[in-house]
Amino acid sequence: MHSVVCFGAGKIGRMIAALLSESGDYDLLVCDADERRLERVAHYRNVSTARVDVAERSDLRTALAGRAAVISALSFDHNPSVAEAASAAGASYFDLTEDVETTRRIRDIAAGAQRGQVFMPQCGLAPGFVAILAYGLTRAFDRLDAVHLRVGALPQFPSNALRYNLTWSTDGLINEYCNPADAILDGRRTQVLPLEGLEHFWLAGVQYEAFNTSGGVGTLCDTLEGRAREVDYKTIRYPGHRDLMAFLIRDLKLGQRRGVLKDVLETAVPVTFQDLVVVFCTASGWRADQLVQISDARIIYSQTLFGEPWSAIQISTAAGVCAALDLALGGRLPDTGFLRQEQIELEDFLANRFGRHFAESVDLSHSR
């Protein structure tokens, strides 16, 4: 049985606890500063809880003692200190961060990894599974041209002007909307402005828009630099959302007052667990001297698992990190140092007991 600690018992941390508990192969310690959150996971099999302040190094050391791996389901700003504590304890490290600078810091910490210790940030949905999927598509070509990643967590029943409900971390959402995004354009590594690059498309009879946001591409630009003419990531929303967010962030300058923007969103935009996740990746390149395009489009819906209702973003994000953890501890990945999501084979991920939640999604693409 693998001994693991998870920091954070919020929406995603609770789903992680449920998935690992149901597998029967994990002894999990869940840590949080909020006793009410811990109470919601305490009944899961093979799960223990501890009240921990991650700002206290002694608390981190105590929680990590004897643990093979740590999952951080915390806000991105806490992750470097958790990774440093994991490094000192000899534990492997996994997180869900979308923050580019945080990932750079994790990479630096991973340079001091002990043998058998891995550091794998960005293990959720986007970044996370979307990079595994997109990189899997690139293997179909003799020579690569372009890779486009599109992901959105959306309400099933939009009812406000934003056509949006909060489904996960508001801090992470604001980060994505306000920070520059990595991309490859005309074969050159660059950064593009968030909320730009607006496009529209249809899937299964529904119209969507997509626009640049930060972090979702993960390390894929590093991996494909020198191989692809174009690589980009955009967030999917219902039409009209981007213009209203641009009004708030740019015209009202709330991008410079992120605390105020967070308060506005959390006061006015309700949380929903009746959501869906849209994943749409397209790759093009040459095969036998012919320019060919391949797409993969799938939708994950909210559902009831283990007798409890779960949102699509909870399922997809937690399944991503649990699959990465499971494959790493099962010896299916390199065993030392910094790992990128695209080092996971798509077939291995989808065949994994946690990754199967993506394999069982509604597949809108034609067979390849």
C-alpha cells in the first residue's frame, strides 16, 4: 500500500481522497487548516486527517514523515514551500498548478531530486491531461506542423450574462485571465496576451468561443520547440464571456486589483456542480508527404460516484493527478527528477484506473 499525503481538502482534494480511498491501494493522510473540510473526508477508507498550517515548516515535516509522495491540492502560491519540504523528506511531488512561475520554481527544486524521487507539477486537466492528449496526437505525423489545445469547464445551464459559473479556484481563474500565455508562433517560442486570439467553433451542435489564457499548455512548448510551427492553448467558454471579462479586467482595470476582482466574482457569480468539461485538441502535419489534420474532442459530465455527486471539474482534475501518481509509483514513468505531463503515454493514461474517467467520457471525434 502506497503511503501518500495530500495537502488541501477543498473541492479537488476531497475528490482525490475519494478516488484513492476507493482504489484500496493507498494509505492517505489529508491535511488542511480547515477542520470542516477535514470532516468531509475523514470517513473514507484508509484516509486519516490532520490539521496543518502549510506556512509552518515543522507542520510540513511532520505530515511528510514516512510518506512516499505528496499531492498539493493547494493554491499555487503554497506549492514551492510544499515542494521544498518534499525534497527534504525524499518524497515525490505532484501538484495541479497552472501558474507558470511556480512550475519554474518546482523545476529548480527538482534539480536536487534524490534517486527514486520525482517532481511532477501541472497534473490536473489543463495543464495536465490536455498535454498528454495533444502530444499523443503528434505521434501520428512524420513531420509536425501545428498543435492546438482547447479546454473549458462550463456550466450545463448558463443563466447569467457571463454565461459562466465558478467551478474551481477563483485565484487560478484570475491568474489564467491576467497572465501572458506561452505559445509557439511561426516556429518561435513567444508569449501572447491573455483574452486575445478570440475564435468561435461548434461541437455537437453547441457554439463555443475560445481565447488565450495562461498556463494551460504546461510544458508542451518546451517539448515541441523546434518541431512545430505553431502551438497554442485557449480556454473554451460560451459566446460573449470573453468580452465581459475583458471589460472587467482591462477597461475597469481590475486585472491590476486582483483582490477586488476575486471579491466581485465570488460575490456575484454562483458556484455550480452541474458542469461539463470540454476538451478539444487538433494537430496537423505531414504523413507520407500529405498535410493531414487529426482532432480529438470529448466531454466529461458531472456524475455520481461512490454514492456522492461530483462535478466534472472535480472528476477530471482529480483523475489527472491520481493517474499521474499511480503511474509514477507503479514504475511506468522515469523514476528521478522533473517530469512533464507529455512523458505519459496517452494509451497508458487512458488505461489507468483513474485515467479511465477520460476514456469513458463522451468522445465526439471520429476514430483515427
